[in-house]
Amino acid sequence: DTAVSQTPKYLVTQMGNDKSIKCEQNLGHDTMYWYKQDSKKFLKIMFSYNNKELIINETVPNRFSPKSPDKAHLNLHINSLELGDSAVYFCASSEVGVTQYFGPGTRLLVL
Amino acid sequence: GENVEQHPSTLSVQEGDSAVIKCTYSDSASNYFPWYKQELGKRPQLIIDIRSNVGEKKDQRIAVTLNKTAKHFSLHITETQPEDSAVYFCAASKPSGYSTLTFGKGTMLLVSP
């Protein structure tokens, strides 16, 4: 009965590779988000989707491409991975303007 | 855009003491202020939130106060316990459209037994 789930939990890969992270929520929320948490624990919004439409796209390299096949899923594809992409990536969901619920995070390590 | 400043960055207290974490925000249109707790290796989880139509909210040992004039809000934890040790994040959000949360940089709280 997990509310917001992400896969994989851990991802270790080489520089230059392409990888995807998947997120699913069963809360019936309309809005989903991707956050990046760096080594200093700072939580930074990357993208936000409402009902499959991109509504927030912060200053993120275009190597990062979100995709929302339906309002319960928001995936993140990363091309040509770089060392600086190493971080924890959190997916979250909410109704518009209220509490966000976070997934368990995906720990990405780029070697 | 919104800017949220959070202090202190680290806070060490003895078990049973109170802990206070303070945040300021820049956008007077912000009206929703949640606090999240993130234990080591876990996801951020909402512990309490407040909207701009109230000045204080309490839930057992946790309380949040809001001063709209000063654009300042605080988290108060009383009778701290070792399991309160975590990183705490404040955040602010505007009511309009699809605005998202702007987070503070976090406070690492360590409660020593």
C-alpha cells in the first residue's frame, strides 16, 4: 500500500551512460514532482507535472527529460550521466497547492 | 521567486530540552508553510504545517508559529528525545496556480541522551 514508490532504490553507473528512474503514486494526486538532494542535503525542485503536463521546469540540463505517461506515473530519464549528477533523487506527489508526499528516493552514484 | 532562509544549520540539545528552528521567507504572497523531518537515509516526511490564516498550530510536542508581518515562521519541539534527531526542512508555497514548495537548506538536529 505504498503511497509514492520509486525504482530503483540504488543506481550505480559509469559516466556517459543513460539511465531512467521510475515513480508511481497511488494517492490519486494530480501533481507530481522530481527533486534532487545533493550531498549537503539541499532539496531542489527539478520538474513538476500536473495531469501529465509539464508545469515547472527549473534550470536543469536538457540531459534530464521527464516523462509522464499518465497522472500516476512520472519517470526521469538522464542522458550522458556526469559525476555531478550523483545525488538522491526524490519523486513527490500532491493535490495542487497542498502537502507533498515523497517517495523513498533513488540514490544515484556516477563513477 | 521565493527565497527561504533557515537557521541554524545544526542544533545540538540534551534530551528533554526544547529545540527551536527558524525560517524566513521573501514572498509575502506565500501562504502555506510545511515542516518536513528527514531521518538518515529516509524520505522527507511532513510533521506539521500551517497556513497564513492562523498564527500558531500545535501537535503534541511539536508547534509551529507564523508571523506574517515579519515573514517569519518557527518550529518548536519540546521535551526532545533521541528519536527527534534528524534533518528538519521548512518550506513555503504560494496559493496560486501550480506553485511548488521552496525549501530551506535544512537544520540537522542532534538530541543527546
